[in-house]
Amino acid sequence: MDNPFSQPKITYIVYFSTLYKYLESFEKFFPEDILGVSTFEVESKTIEAADDDIWYVEVYFDKKLHKQSFAKKLQNFSVQNNLEIIGDINFATIEDKDWVSEYQKQLVPIRIGKFFITALHQLNQCPTESIPIILEASRAFGTGDHPTTAGCLEAMEGLSDFDFKAIYDIGTGSGILSFAAEKIWPQATVLACDTEEIAIEVAEINKQFNSSKVCFYRNSSENLMIPSIGNKQFDLIVSNILAAPLITLAPSICSLLSKNGKLIISGFLDYQTDEVIDSYVKNSVEVQKIFDKKGWITILAKVKND
């Protein structure tokens, strides 16, 4: 008997680009029994999504599609509803695999400063002078290979002479920055949150491999929801998320910094920097250093004491 919760052996994908203002209309075209729809921004000049931003749409099916017929129906739907498809309608297939194993086969250990980021089976490659961070679970952001993660790690390592007692990681993903914080400041209490349930699950798995004591919990996109057992003031706050939530959360984040607190924020591009900085300057924080890695920005800041 088939398991109704099992994944199909082959997933069929349709993908194309359109404008942000048409996303909701296009979703009405696809039947309710599809496996899912994924959309993300391709090109934008603003932090908030604008109508004419270009977005990518990817739709997943468990049944093979007749490409010409399906493409024609989608094009007709677009014309009839005054929508726009940018470029071609594309098709692809994905065969079922053990994706964790596939990920681990492709993962190359990464060295960032004193850190050696690796899967467990490659731990023997860690140089004696490096500090290992083990990431076995891979379904959340934060493997060390993204410029924003690297920027945060570099900024954290530059603060290693400080004696931080309470650290908060907002948008923890895989938990990588929390584990790094523990290794730099082993006497500190580290609290970490993420809005995604899968991220917390991944972080908890990685926690075991790093002999970590980090307290991970799930928050909402509007509220940090710090547990009652957690600190209310932090010597260091690290947040590698996106520009929009960083701006929204700026008052809350700044209110949690201790008198001499430090702040590391990242997850945004160079053209978004001024708006992000402004939101923190308004909340009594001043910038100390800006790291630019391939156009991705990390900011080191501190509480402004008059």
C-alpha cells in the first residue's frame, strides 16, 4: 500500500519570470492538487516589493505535463488576464534522492578566519590551529559559503577580546553564528531564534554535533518573543536576515542592547545599506565598521553613549 505522505519519485517543474504585481493572479491558474509553488525576487531597486519588480515562479507537479499544451494554456491565460510572462516558460524534472547524502558529498570545508566549517565526515581535515563548526543538517540558511555569513563571522572574530556574557542570534538558520559565538566566548549565555520551524529543527540537530548549550526557539516575524527564562539585555546581538525585517525590528533590537552593547547585522545588499543604517542610528546606535563582500554588507555597530 502506498504511503500517502511519501514524496513522488519524480517531481515535474514549470518555471518562468513575471512581475510582482501578477504573482497572485498567476497562482489562480494552477490546480489545487499541485505539490507547491515557490516564488522569489530576481530584480528590485527597493527594499519592499514593488509592482514592477521581476519575480521568479516555480511550480511543482507529481505528474508529467505535456509541455507544448501546458505552455500554450499558460500563455493564453496570461493574455486573457492582461498578465506578462518574461522570457520563456521552462520545464524540468527532479528525481528522488537522498538529498542529505548528496549535500554532504558536495560540501567542501570552508575556512573563515579561525573557523573551519565542515560536515562530521570531513572533520579529520580540520587544521590543529582552527576551530571546527560542524553542520550536518543542511535545510536552513547558514553553511558559511554565503558572503553575509562570512561577514558576520569576521566581525565576531574581531570582537574576540571583549568579555561578552549574554549573546543573542536573531535569524539563526543552521545555528552557525550561535556556535561560533559559543566558541569565541565560552562563558557566555547564547540565545537564538528563527521564524522558520525547519530552521530550529536543523539548529537543534547541529547543536548536538557541536556540544552546544545554545537555547534555540521560534519567534514570529513581528515579535522576537524572548522566552521568560532568557536575558533581557545583551552584550552582543547578531542578526543575519534581510533588510526589511532588520528595519522593522530595529527599535526592538536596539532596546535589547546593554549599555556598552555591540551589534552585528547583515543580510542585505549595498544599495540597501543607507536605509538599514538610518533605522539603527535613529535608535541610538552608531556604525563602527562596514564589511563589503561581493556587494553583500555586514555592519558592526555599538550603542551610542552621549
